[in-house]
Amino acid sequence: MNSEPLQDRELHGASWRELPELRERLQVGAHPSTLVRCDLSGADLRGLDLPGWQFHDCNLDEARLNGTRLDSALVKGGSARSATFIDCDLAGARFEAVDACDARFGGALMTEAQFHGCRLMGTSFEGTRGLGMLLQNCNLYAANLNGCVLTNVALTGLRLTEASLRGADLRGSDLAGSVLLHADLYAARLKNADLRGADLGPVDLGRLGALSGAIITHAQAERILVELANVVVTD
């Protein structure tokens, strides 16, 4: 089967099943393919089996990948803005430095999926399945992480400003260097979550309740006390 990389191809706005140059690569038993700098914007990849495929600096904006098998795939660089990964198999997939703002991952299997240095502003992960999803050094401004299971992982360097984490399970995770300014933590589970070094933003009584069980520093506790009670703390 053809395993040479596809480079600089215009594959946008089409159903992959109808493209002659992809027909051989999509056959059962074919080796995973690598695409480099290809334009896949608006392409229809729904329901395809693409395990282990690699996408380097490709344009996947508004691509439809509903139900696609992308386990162990690599998406590196490029963009996937407003792409739909609904009900995808993304187990073990890795996204590196991808602009996936406003993408939709609802229903996707995210077991051991990783996102490193990605732009995920407004992206929705609500309704994803599986354990072990990892997010590091990503911009998740106003992202939807409602109900996500993010336990016992290093969620470091995340910008979660105005993100929604309602009902998310963050127990035992490390959020060092993350920003939680105005993040919605209603009913989130934070027992033993390490928030030392995280920017918690203003903390009122309701937010204080949401932080129940989390690990914070003395300095953070002092700042919260000053904000809530308007007291002066001295040695």
C-alpha cells in the first residue's frame, strides 16, 4: 500500500471516499498515512478508519470527522478551527500546537488523548468519554469542560479564564501555573487537586465552597481571607 506522504494537496470541501488519490490509502489494512501542509478545510472524513494517521501543518478548519477512528493519530501544527470530532475514537491521539478554537469533541473517546500547546478557545469537550485526557500549556479561554474526567494528571500551564468546568472531576490533578480567573467551578470535584501556584482569581463564598478539598498555599489562603473578611493579616 502507498505510504509516501501526501504534501501540499488541495483536499478541501470533499468526501474523502470520492478522492482517487486517497482510495488506496483508505483500504482495510493500509499503512497509516502522513499528510503535510494539506488543505482539508470543510472536508468530509466522517466514519473513516484513520488510526495512526499524521497531519502536519494541515488545515482542518470546519472539517467533519464525526465517528472517525483516529486512535493514536498525530495532529501537529496547522489548524482545526470549528472542526467536529463528535463521537470520534481519539484514544492515544496527540495534538501539538494546533489551533482548534471552537472545535467540538462531544461523545469522543479521549482515553490517553493529549493536547500540548494548543489554542482551544471556545472549544467544547462536554460529553467526552474515557480516562486520562491530558491538557498542558493550552489556551482554554471560555472552553466547555463540563463533566470532563481529568483526574490525577498534570494540567499545568492552562489558561482557563472564563472556562466552564461545571461538574468536572479534577481530583488529584496538578494545576500549577494555570489561570482559573472567572472559571465556573460549580459542582466540580477538586479534592486533593494541587492549586499551588495557580491563579484562582477573586474568591467569594460560593467559589470558596467549590474549592473544597483543594491544596493551596498559605499565601493563597491569606489572600482569600483578606478578600472575604477584609482583615489585616500580620505575623
